[in-house]
Amino acid sequence: MSQDARRDEELITQRRARILELGYIDTSQIADKTIYKEMFPVSELYSMRVIPLQKDDHSVTFGVTNTTSQQTFDTLRQRFLDQRVSFALISETGFKEYMRLYDPPKQVVYEDISLKNAGSQDLQEKVSAVLSQVRANDMLAYLVEQAHRLGASDIHVETQREDVRIRFRIDGVLHEIARLQPDKYRILISAIASAGNVSTASPEAQQGHISQRVTMATGDLVDVNVRLETVPTINSMDVVMRLFNMNQEMYQLDRLGLSADQRAIVDDIISKPSGLVLAVGPTGSGKTTTLYSMLNSLNTTERKIITIEDPVEYQFAGITQIPVSTKSANETSFANK
């Protein structure tokens, strides 16, 4: 949260305290926060929505929020009859900051996935454990980061009868990476659907695109750039995410591994002033990488380049790229548009 947003929240909380005729404490101004773990179990602090802010032999001050019930006020007064009990309104962010001191988040160790043990029970258990502990956006970012590291072309999220299987397609072969329980799947699929502008309740196949930078709980920045294909199944909604590389240096003809003869053919094609070039091949064969590498080599200040794409997979400086969205499998095809 920015400093301006926090200041605004504190001002709103202060005004609310005046209306409720309660004291007010700006917890952001408390440098050394004291915690009193012996007073309440963490679960009770969560349920009552209170924080012990100050305590001595004769008095105790509790921080309360807008959602703290009147019954909690009465309960605390009865519990501490031998002390003078006072209450002060604190902001929601202040409450969360204190709760992180009482209940620190668990340290998550992000296991790097190795291709040599892909599909093994040990790997599946480790990766599944990681996914079960992290935030929804971190789940997606972690999967994308690992998929890029392994050179995967796709991430498959497949609903089964008992759980959900996650697989990476690497060099055309699918490797099982993890299993998710239904509750974690729902969290992940909601994050994917929200970011990709698709519906989890749609009875039809859908397409979407996610392009965002995620700051993980570890502080690492992960670029998530994927094309979504969803399909409703008997169990729920399956998703295939096609990964796009966001590093422009990767789109170079010299990196395609072409032989001298093949490179000569490509150079001859892109040197022509007009014509039609068809790039065909199965999923993951390198069609997009090849075309983008050709575009990148033509991208100079002397040329005007316009593309029509479904969707725009990578944004190039100096190229006018027009997105054409095909919302569902029954809609007009990209070619007809």
C-alpha cells in the first residue's frame, strides 16, 4: 500500500472513531510494536478482531476495528474486571500488520523443478506442497517461471475426479508436475479467469490472454504472458496456457538454429517487397518464434510494419500491432475477420 493510501485510510478511521465516540490510534506511528502472546491465542484474536496494544498491572488498551462486535467489547470488560479496559479504533491495515506479528506467514521454499525427476512422486509432492501454501497469483507466477526455466511450451491444468493434475509440455511431451486439491484449484482457476478475462461458469470453450508482472511474496518479479484456452469438462474447467517469451533478444534469426541453406532461404523471403508467407506446424514447433524473429529483423526506422494478431503475444517497439480477439470457439474465425 502506498503512503498516500495508508494516510487516507487512517484519516477515514479517525473520523469513524469520532462518530463511534471511541479513541483512535494510528498504529503506523508505533515504531516498536509490543505483542502480548500470553493474553490470547491467535485464533481468538482473529475471531474477536482485537489487538492488545498496551498493558500493565492496572490497565489494558485494545485496538478494535470497524467489524469488532459489541459482544466482544462486553466480553473483554468481563474478562479483565481487575483492570481498566479501554478501546481504540485502528485501521484494517493496522490490524493486519499486528496479526502478521502474532501469526507470521510461513516461509515458503520454492522448489525448482528438474526435468530428470518430472513425473516422480517425490517431485509431485514437493511442488504440490508449494502450491498449497502460496497466494493465487504466486501459484500462477511460480508455474510460469518454472515452465520458462524448463523450456516448456504449455502448462496444462486438468481436472480429474479426485484432484487436479498439472502438466508441462516440454519438447512435445507432457510431464506431470503436481496435483492440486479442489479447493486450491478453485483459487488458482479464479485468478487465471480474472486475469485472462474468461468465465469459470461458461458452458463453452473460451480463449483469453494474460500479460502482467507479478511481485511474488519473496519479492521476485515474474512476467506472466500466456494465451489461455479453456474447455468445460465433466469435472470442471480445464485450462491450457501457452507460454510467450517476453525477452526481445530471443527473437533473433541467429537463434533459430537454422542451417546455412535454411537461413539463405529465410533471408531471401524477407528481402522481397511483397508476397505471402505461410508458417505452418504443430503446437510448440516454433511458428510464433520464427515469425517474430523475421519481424524483428525487418524492424528498422525506415519501415512501417503493421501486424494483425490473435492475440498480440509480444509487443515490439516500432511496430504497430493490432489485436483481433476470438472470444469463443463458435465465433467468427481469425482468418474471416
